[in-house]
Amino acid sequence: MELIERYLQEIGRYLPTNKRADILSELRSSLDDTLEARNNTSPTEDEVVQVLKEMGAPRKVAASYYPEGQYLIGPELYPFFQFVLTIVLLASTGGRLIAGIASFALSQEAFDFVNQLWQILDGILPTIGSVVLIFAVLQRLNVHPEFEKKDFDPRTLPPLHKDQPISRAEKIFSVIVGTLFLAFLSQVAVNGGFTAKGGITPFTNPVLDHYFPWIALSLAIGILLDVVLLWRGHWEMSTRIARIAANIFSLIVLALLTQGHTVWLNQIGVHGLVFTPEQFSPSPSGLQILGMVSFRLAFYVAFVVTTIETFAMIVRLIRGRGNNQFLRISGMALTGK
Amino acid sequence: MQSMVKTEGQVTITENVIQELRRGILILAILSQLNEEKYGYALISQLGELGLEIDQGTLYPLLRRLESQGLLDSNWNVEGSRPRRYYVINIAGSAILKDLAREWRSLTQVIEKLLANTK
């Protein structure tokens, strides 16, 4: 009957090719037996429908031939996949972000935020796709990582992960200095900013003036995070992630500042990173140039220090995540021990 | 007062738990009836007559799995009214059946004791 053949054809779509014909022959034989057992040599369509309904929907019947389930990445590989994906995404996205900010800080071109963001986002999907593809192949090849040693000894378990306590004195000092600096910047801004009225002074800085709201925001975020840390008393995953995000924001602001200073200095004919004695003159203009070069140098130093601190935070974050049995197990699976 | 009528969710949970309980038992039931060659529908009928209902969608994949685990042998027989695949327990299957039967008897005794005070 055509309905039976249509039913079997549909089941066959979801069966493994090498077993398809054999399984379908058996199911056909069983359906014929069932109809025959109901004393029906020429069944009506309704009777066939009833028998097929009893056997189940085609997808369900086909799926029951896969007792271990059908997965792109199965439950055994999935935790390992998650771990690898996190590392790869952090490394590739973080690397692109830092490289983008650094190249921008050293360039003299206008900042194209959308393009920078797009370049970072553009790399995320291919990265995820590649990792998924590799694990799908491993799944297809039926590779099972060894998650447990055969002779499990509980005494070899890693010690309990304790949150790293913060240095309260350091944080209080940081909050006080940050608040004072923010207050100073705000006061200067209220009093007319860094551009002096009625002439050029060594403190005249149009770049700081321009980016003042961003500098203030970056400082405020830092102070807020320090207050939260003081309140919590120790580092946690959430505060580490927040600190990394805040540092990345600071890096962007620092990059804007250094690039702004470079553009300004180039416009008045001071090229290169070093301010030579020949370029100095005791005139107000010379003093302002000295001030601008000094500011730029300070921002470069801050950029490098913040970059190192951010990398250290990322490493601590990964090590924190890894300070559990899972990383140890994954490491074992990776090294094959 | 709490209603004695089961909700749809409770019915689903009950069905799932019963299905899980039956899953392991079905292997024992199938192995016990395959000391001589039988095709799928005949096995379903025999188990049904003895009081154990099993649907075709469950039986055939399970027979395949037991065969791939090396507990059953099978062959196509084309002599009857239609070609049929016949299954029979092999030596490895018989050894497993003995172990399973012993475990089952031990478990039923324990479970009966545990359920003695259950209404």
C-alpha cells in the first residue's frame, strides 16, 4: 500500500545509509504481519493509518535506532568544547581588541569606532564556527575524552578554590586618590577647562579638554569598582570581569588621548615620540609643547601599564576558572595522561 | 484539601518514570524469550500474551542494539509468506541472561521488602 511506502520512505530519510535498507525491510515485514494478524488481507486506509500511528511518527521511530542520541557535539565532548571555546574566544577577541587599540594609539588617523567594533565582531563567528567544526568532526569520529582516571584517588583532588582577598589599604588609597583626581579634573573643567583664557600657558591642553567627559567616566568607573571590592572584601569572577571591561574602556580612552596629543603635536611640527632639546624654547608655546609631550608620555606609560594589568587579570580569570577539577581533567585529556 | 486527581504534568512524570523502569526490564524479557529463533512480530505477540506489552517502535531498535552488543544473532528467512528477520540468543547472551535473571530475583526480593509498608 502506498501509505506504508510513504511512511517507510520518511523513516528512511533519518536512518544511517548503511543500515537503511535492512531496517526498512524489517519494518515493512512487521507492518504486514500486524495487518495480517488483524485478519485483514486488504486493509482500508483507516486501518493502515491506525497501525502506522501505533508504530509512531517517522522521526521518532528513526531516532530510536540511535540509542546514544544524535548530536553535533555530544554530552561527553560538550564540557570540553565549552572550555576550549572560552579560551579561544578570549584569546582571539582580546588579542584583536588590544592590537586594535594599540595600533590606533600609534596612528594619526581619526578613530573609526564602528569599523574597529566590526573587525572584532567579524572575527567572533568564524572563530566559533571553526571550534564547532573541529568538535563536530571529533564527535563524528567518536572520540571520547577521558574525563576520569581509572584509579581515582580523592586525595589528589585540587584544594578548594578560595576567592583572593583584596588589600584594603591599597583599595582605600586608590579610592581617595581617584576621587581627589576626579574632583581636581571637575574643578578645572568648571573653571574653564584646560584651555587657559587670555593666552597660552603650560597647562593649556585642548585634547584633555575635548576628552574630559570620557576621562571622568573612566575614573568614576574605577572608583566605583574599588568601592564594590572594598564592600565585598575579595575578588570574584564578576568583579574580575567588570575590572577587565573597565580596563578595556580605559585603554580606549588612553588611546584616544595619546592619538589626540600626537595629532596636535604633528600639526605644530613636532614629530616623533621624543621631544628634543632643540624643539624647546622658553616661550609660552615651547612650554605648552613640553606639557603636551609630557602628557602624551604619561598616557603611553598608563596605556602599557593598563595593558599589562588587563592581561594579568585575564590570566587570573582563566586560572580561577581552571582552579577546579574540570581544568585538571581537561589538561589530562589534552596531554593524554 | 489536596486533590487526588493527577495533573497533566504529574501524569507525564509518571509515564516517564514507568518507561525508565521498563527499559531495563525489557532487555531481560526479550533475552528470556529468544532461546529459539523468533521474528519481531512473533516476539511482540508472545510477550503480549504473557502480559508484557511492547510496541514495535521500541522492540526493533532494541533487538538491533542487543545484536550489535553481541548478545543476539539474526538472519533473514525468506521461506514464509514474506521475508522476516529472525533473532536468537547466543552464548554471550545466555551468560548475560543468567546474570540478569539472578540480579532481577535479588532485586525483586529487596524491593518487595522495601515496599512492604507502602500502600
